[in-house]
Amino acid sequence: MVTLLVILSITIFLFIWGKFPPDVVALISLLALFLAGLLNMEEALSGFSNPTVIMIAALFIIGEGLSRTGWTALAGQRFVSWAGKSVPKLLVIVTLGASLLSGFVSNTGTVAALLPVTVSAAWNAGTLPSKLLMPVAFGSNTGGLLTLTGTPPNIIASNTLVENNLAGFSFFEFSLIGLPLLVISILYFRYVGYRLLPKHKTKNRPVDIDAEMHKWIESYSIGDNLYRLRIRSMSPLINTKIGDWNFEEEHQVAIMRLKRRHPSPLQQRVPLFVELPGPETEMRYHDIITVKGEPEAVDRFALKFSLGVIPTPAEKDTLKNELINQEVGMAEMLITPKSVFVGRVINLGQYLRKSGVQLLAASRLNRPLKGKIKIEAGDAFIIRGPWENIEALKSLYENVVISGSPEAMSKNVATLNIRSYIALGTLILMIVLLVFKVLPGAIAALLCAGIMMLMRCVPISKAYKGISWTSVVMIAAMIPMGLALQKTGVAQMAATGLVDSLGSLHPTALLAGIFLLTTGFSQTINNSATAVLMAPIALMAANSLGVSPKPYLITVAISASTAFLTPVGTTTNAMVLAAGGYNFLDYVRVGGPLLLLFFIATVLLVPLIWNF
């Protein structure tokens, strides 16, 4: 027992010190428990097979899928538009959103989905992620108290009653206390917590794709030689393939995009965009093709092939939407003196056959180039193509520099496509499976993560990169600590002593003691394990006093979800640790006052709602 307390104390000290990464500290703690003989190998490694850990990893993949298909960028834009430039208003929006969603989805699922949204919204609103991510984590914990299935301690508390032939809690009965606590959380962060939240600079700033695109459009005069042409009924292009014609060499015109407007059998025009038309792309009557070329060349091209000219809007946002989406992106490429491109003569608009990207525009000495050019060292190009092709360009061609991060830019495109709706449908499927308990949580999350990968909402090669392995390893390595506390009897001894000392006093005093002990355990022990430990003790205490056990069991559920003082108290706290750049003391500074408010509210309100 003494050995366990020493290991626990050193672990907490290392977390507070912050010298080592939290996952390393957790692994050191795990090894110490095993080497001290407190746990056998199976117990020490049990965290890595724990369904919660597996579920968290799968939820990160689902969150990555939502990010890559435009939903997080779109939600971030909506958050900012609703909040305007008011960071406190944005804080209220993300806290409320996390709370309401976690009432129906697991807390970890909520944070995994909202984490990239919140990071993007924070930077776009001119603040730091550390000012918003902790409220999201705490808000999700609070929101779990809105419904019976919101968090495992609620179910454990209700099942304890049922197993003892008592009426359990109804689905929305928890909201009687959950809603007041949610209001307290929002008011706290709006007026007090915001001032206590740290300002930690992190390197997870998303690319401002709008500003970047607008800069390129202006600097490279991208819109100057971009035209939209409609294929008329007499055009020889109808029912031919682009590869049948040598547009670039013979006509100095490159086809950028094709919008299918050919009437369907029902005479309804169904738009279909071909973002990167290739040699096999067939052209049909009434198609609209976006082309790039000099005005004289485009005029000759339109006249020869009986094409109608459609005005092309010059607005930057319109041009941006014409050029990029979830599938196709843009980047800036710089040519170094040793590049194989030096000395090559190219027409702007032509494709690099090896990589499948298009040379959209060029600049030399900060002056746009047009038409056919001979490439020199130092030239800069705007390239356009599939995001993965742009990302792979550096490995195909040596001595070229891709400016910026195509990987980051692709996640900040707010337009939606078919994969976007598949990703949203997958999220809804996961919610349904969890709410109605069709499958165990870990299996439901793994199934939906698999759908995300199979439907290419997130490429398989990128799925594992989307997982925060620091959080996953830390949680898996800390689960055995809770097991050791229970196995050695430390937790049971502390609980029994508290009940004996307060049982003879007023029932409210015992309720306060159960809250404090439960929340104390929840700072280092998994909230489910804490609830399992405390629920029967609370029931026995109520029976010995001859009072209703409901107030005590609801208190166990509430206090098990108040792990606001440590980054390891709940998985949600751990998930925002790295993204917000937080340290151990940040949780104490921000979570301490909120925990005190929850304690006061619980002691005052629970006896009024559930009579002794």
C-alpha cells in the first residue's frame, strides 16, 4: 500500500513538473507498478486492450474524416460567423455545442469531432486554441449529465438501483441537475473562466486558405486569362474526347474544368463537374468548359469550334470556388537552379504527365508570365491537381520547393461533395448505434472508422496520422493505476472511513462527503471505475440511514464527471492536452473554481430535486 502511494505521488509530481511528455510519465508509472509487484503483466497491459482506448483511437479517425471532407472547416466558419469577432461569444457557442452533443454521443466522440473545428475557429477569430479547448472538454463532461446514456457513470448509478429492486433513473431525469450545471458552466467560462484560461502558443494554426488563394489570384493574375465557353449544337466537339484534339499545341488553349449540362431524358439539367478533364473525358452538347489562354487564342478557338462565350465573374471567391474543392487543390511551386525543369519550354495550362498536376500560372521576379515560357531558376508556379498528387510532387521531382502545406490546406476547404455526406451519414450512424446500444461503443466506433476509410473520406494512409497517439498511449498506460488503487484496497479503505465519519451527521453532510471522495478519485481514476467503486457504498450508506439512495447515486454520477483538476482525469481532458498546449497546473487553475461551483450546486440542488 505504501509503495502504491509513493508511485502515485511521483506520477502526479511528474505530471505537474512537465519535464517529460505525459505519455512517457504514464508509461513510467505503469512500469513502476509492474516492477513493484503490485500488478501482474496482464493487469499492467490491460489498458492497451481496454475498449475505451480502442474507441478513442477510432473516434480520432472519424474526426479526421469529418475534417477532410469539409465539415470541420464549414462548422468553424459558421462558429466564427455566429460569434463575429467576439471571442467570449465563440467560447459560449463551442461550450454549449459540446455539451448538447455529448448528451447523445460519447464525451470522447464529441471532443474528437469538435477539436479540429475549435482549433480552426480559434485562429480565425484571432485567439489561441488554449482559450477554447478546455471549455470544450469540460463542456462535454457536463453535457454527459443531460441524459441517461450521456456518460457511463449515469448508467452505473441507475443500474445499481435496478439491481437492488429499486426504480432506476429515466432517460432525461439527469437533465434536472444537468441543465443547471450546464448553465453554471457556460456562465463561468463566459465571465470568469475566460480570464483564467492560459494563452499558450501552439503550432497547430490551420492554413487560411481564403487569404492564400486570394493572394495567388492577385499576384499571378490567375483570372486574367480564364474563360468559360459553352458547347453549341453545331460544335464539332460534341461526342468527342478531349484526347482527340491537340488543344494545347495547336490552339494554345488548356481546358481546366468541365460542367456537364446536357439535358437528361426528363429534360432536366443536372450539373456535373469534371474538375480535371483528361484525354478520355467526353464533351457533350451544352457543356460549359473553363479554359485558359491568351484572349486572341481563345477567340480563335471559340470561333473554330462554335463555342459561346460566357462571362467569367472576376470576384476572388468565385474564382477560388472554380479552382479548388475537396478533390482538387492548388499550391505554389518554386524552381531551384538544379531542377530538371530549368530550360524547358511549356505552355501555361499544360499538365505534368508524370504527376498529373497542371501548371496554372507562373511568375518571374514577382511579375506574372503569360503564354509559352522558357523556365528559369527562381520561377514560381501555381500548380493545380488532386491534393494527393500535389503532396507527392516533391518525391517525383527533385529540386522543386512546394510552398506551404497542401495537406493542411486540403482540410480547410469548406465546400462539400459526395464524400462529405458519406462522412456525415457515418457520424449519424455511430450516434444511432451508441444511443440505441445496437453495438458496443468500441465496435460501433471501429465500424464507422472503417466505413470512413473504405469510402475514402479519409485515406487509409492518413488515418493513423490523424490519431493523437500521445493521448491514446497516456490513457492506456494510466488505466492500470486505477486498477491498482482498487486491488490494494486503498480506495475501499478511504471510502469506508469517510462514510463512517459522516454517517452520524446530517444526510447532506454525507452527500457532500460522497461528492468530495468521488471527485477526488475521478481526478486519477477512470470515471466508470470510480462510479463502480462508489455506487454500492453510496447505496449502503443510504440504507443504513434509512433514506432514499437516489440523491446519493445521482451525486456519484455527477462527481464522477467532475475531473476538472488533471489532464488524466478523463479522456476528454487528455485529448485537448497537446492541442491546447496545456500543462498540469492549467487544469487546476481553471478547473478548481468550476469544481467548487459544481460542489455547491450539487449539495444545494440534489436534495431539493430528489428528497432524502
